[in-house]
Amino acid sequence: MSFTGITAAELREQKERQDACVNKALTEGSKTAALVGGVSGGLSWLMKRFSEAYRLKFTSGPRTAVVVMPVFSAFWFVSEKHVIQCNAKRDSRWQSLDRVNGYDRTI
């Protein structure tokens, strides 16, 4: 037992929970990004096919941005949401270990 009252087994458990949280955040972010990519890619394809203004005025760079930016944003925000939820579930003993190690300092 360490001087903080947290055992090695508890540290391993916390590490496993943290890894599971990160994996869930990446999985959910990827699912959402795939959905958004399909929707924005489909809309871009439809606009390219049926809109002459879109076809003539938008070069390949802006057309790519129409698809990529929503995908990136969706992945980022959904992943962050899951990480924030996991951090909110951390127990007080782990937070006290953070305080002992100096991670909660505001500089």
C-alpha cells in the first residue's frame, strides 16, 4: 500500500477503466465521423451532379473541405464528449492521487 492509500491493484483497475474510456471515445467518434462523412459526401456529390454553380465555382479543394471539415468536427466533439463524461465519473480517491501528484494545480 502506498502512502496515498491507493494500492497497485486499484491503480491497475483505474488504468483499465481509463483505457476502456479512451477506446469508447475513439469508437463513438469514428462511428459519428463515418455517418457525417456519408451524409456530407452524399450532399457534395448531389450538389456536384445537379448544381452547375457548385461544379463551376468550387474547385476540388473547397469541395473536399465540404466533406472533411464536418467529419473532423464530428469526430472531435463526440470523442471529447465521451472523455469529459469519463473524467466526471472518476472517484474521489483517484482525484486525491492527482492532488498528491500535483495534476490539479492551476498555473
